[in-house]
Amino acid sequence: MTIEEALPYLKEHQQEITDRIYRGKYTPSPVRRVEIPKPDGGVQLGIPTVIDHYTSTGNNPTVSANL
């Protein structure tokens, strides 16, 4: 899901996602592993889904104001 696709999805499912978080039933999706080459060797990163990133920053007024 792209960032552009996430906004309508979040608007439609915001209450459901919030309820699952408060009940302790929200489980994040697996992260995508990405290797970024560095001069001293590769570094492995985990990139969360757009929805998981939103839920981890959901208390941010800037993010929440856009919904």
C-alpha cells in the first residue's frame, strides 16, 4: 500500500484500528528487510508498513490532523 492509498484506508478504518490498539489486539505486519550498502559494510534495516508507521506515530497531532 502506498502513502497515497493509505489515507483513504485510514479514514475508513481509523476507529477499528484504534479499538484493536486499546484492546491489545493490534499486531503489526512483518517489516520489509532492506540492505543499504555502506562503505564499511551493509546495514540491514526493517521498513514498517504505512499503516504500522501511522499507528506508531498516531499520537502525533500533525499526523492525526490530516485524517
